Amino acid sequence: MSDILNALHADHSHIRKLMALLEQQTALLASGDDPDWDLMADILDYMAQYPDAYHHPREERIFNHFRQHHPQSGLEKILELLAQEHQQLPAATVELRRQVESIREDAAILTRDELANSLNDYISRQRKHLATEDNQLFPAIEQALTASDWKILDATLPQQHDPVFGAVTEQQFEALYRRILEGEARNAPQ
């Protein structure tokens, strides 16, 4: 597997961890308890700063290359769907972040139940998006693209440090990273 696809799979694993954390907080919200508003905001900030601003544009370039070089792949509908989602998910992230902030600051523009529903919908959309890429598109891309294709893509794809899961965690996301590590430690086999 190419280093680029390995990196995309790693990003997906990281996003899944964040969606699990967000889901835990959403369950607290839905049950009437107070979630960790800072954690929720940090997750959504990360989603806006890395997956929405960097990861998805990288995927789009790869998908476009695949589409141009393998137009008969039979995956055009999936490619179109994913392109639409790459356009829609950033707006959904920003809107959710605004909604979380409004409730956290007691300037609610919606009820806690409505926010929980919006969060659950977002989590579901993210998971479905990742599954479509991982299970339907990435295997076809891996099979179709050559070492030469990956070399071309590697030279043209934007490069950006992951602010949470990269070699250095940015100060803004240190609390989020600690929560991820705590969750992994609790779930580790004994």
C-alpha cells in the first residue's frame, strides 16, 4: 500500500477515535448531564482545521487523478457522492461548533435535544463517509494506481502537520490529545 493511502487510513482511524469521544459526550448531553463542552469544541475545531481543511482536499486530488486515469472504474457515483460530502462536511462542522458554543454560553439557538440530534447525525455522516472511502473507493484506488501515479501525487499533494496526531501536538489541542490517550488506556486489554 502506498504511503499516501497509509496516511489517509491513519487519518480515518484518528477521526473514528474523535467521533467515539464526541459520541460519548453526545450521550451525556442527551441524558440530561453536562458534557465536556471544551472537549466537544476541541474535537470540532480539530475537524475544521485538519480533516476539513487538509485531509479532504488531499483525497479530492487523489480521487480526481483516479477519475482521470481510470474513467471506466464504475465508481463515478461514489466519487460524486464523496465530492459532495467533502463540500458539505466543513459547513456542518462549523455549524455544529457554533451550536455547541451557543449552548455552552447560554445563548442557545436550539435545545439540548436538538443539539444532541445534530451531533448524532454528524457522527453518523462522518462514519458513513469514512466507511465508503475505506471499503469501496480506497481498495479500487490501491489496485488501479501505479507507483508512477503515487510518485506524481506525492509531489503535488499539499503537506500539513496534523495538529493532534502529528509528531508534535499543538498547544491548542493538548487537552484533546490527553483525553484520547486516557480513553485508549481505559480500553486497552489487561
